[in-house]
Amino acid sequence: MSTSVKGQSINIEKSKLIKIIFSFAVMLVFVLMPPIAPITPMGMDVLGVFIGTVLLLSLVDTV
């Protein structure tokens, strides 16, 4: 997939893009999901960002 912006192009593999979208979807699900009994709404947000970040660090090659 190639996106061109003012002469610059960004090449991202399709599999990597799917992993990135999946990780952000996990974050969004935790933001939209009602909190489980002992966890506050802000705690659900923090938990979603934490899990999404761990997924991004482990699934997407950052090097």
C-alpha cells in the first residue's frame, strides 16, 4: 500500500497495517465497553491503552 503526500510516499505492508488497525480496535473496544465491577471507567481506558500498546510492541516490528 502506497500513500503519496506532497512527493513523499509511505510503504506499509498489508499484514502490518492489519495488525496496527487490530491493536487500535482493541483500544477502542475497551473505551466503549462498560466497566467490569471493581474497575472504574478510567481504569478501563487505561487497561485498553495498556493492552493495545503491548499488542503494538509485540506484533508490529519497530526496528
